[in-house]
Amino acid sequence: MSRRNRRYVVPGAERGMQSFKAEVMRREGYNVDPSRPDDVKYEVAKDLGVPLEPGNNGNLTTESAGQIGGKIGGSMVREMIRLAQQQMVDRGGNE
């Protein structure tokens, strides 16, 4: 699986997003090394039965790779929505 070159619009956002990913996936019950939050994908893959290994994963289907990313990204999006809803409640919903 090739590594995408992510570019965040907000300078310095990468560190915050990586910390957010680590926290969300920790709450999901995964063992996350805060210094290497991207490595949680191997644990997620194992749970999903996807044979993801460090290095070349050219044997993986797009569907298998998507299951891994979808699990991680979906968890992050759900948490972002929850946080936004909580902010609205805290502000009284007037915004």
C-alpha cells in the first residue's frame, strides 16, 4: 500500500490530527503508540481479517484497504460530529 502525501490546509494541523486519531482509536479499544498513531492500522486490519503487513501490500484489494481506512476515518468523523454537536449544546444552539 503506497503512502499518500497528505497536505493539510492549516499549517501545523498534522500533529493535531495524529493526536486526535490516537485518542479516538484508543477509545475504540485499540492499543495506540502516541508517537506512531498510523500504526493502529495494523491492529484494525487484524481485527477485520485483512492481511496488512509493513512494507509492500500490493496483494490487497481496494476493498480491503478501504475497510481499514473506513474503520479509522469513520471513527474519527463520528467523534468530530459528536464534538460539534456538544459545542452546539454548550453554546445553547444559537449559532
